[in-house]
Amino acid sequence: MTRATYDAWIRQILLLSVEEGRATLGVRSPAAKAWLENRLARVLQRTLDRRLDTPVELAFVVLESPSTDEEP
């Protein structure tokens, strides 16, 4: 994996939870979610399986970003 790929897609992933064999990963946009599901899900799953020493199912969720339209 190139540094550019890591910086663009992997660096901002957040591990939100690991419960009942399911790892939930938070991503910043729908585009990131789709890209990761289609291109890197297997790599991420194998990595988590090894690090957690148990098989997990992956779930990607898009994190909500704060609205910039709201007044204080």
C-alpha cells in the first residue's frame, strides 16, 4: 500500500466498537465507505482478525460531521 493510499483512506478510520464478533469502523464520507468496502475490506478484516486473535465481521459507518450552518 502506498503512503498516498494510506493517507487518503486508512489514516482517518476510527475503530468504534468490537462487540459480538463485529468490528464497527467509522469513516468520514460515503465515498470512503464505498471505496473501503470494495477495495480494502478483506485486508482490514484479516488485519483485525490477527490483532484481535478472533474472527470479526466488518461494518463501516459514515460519521456525522458537525453542521456549519448552525448559529451558536
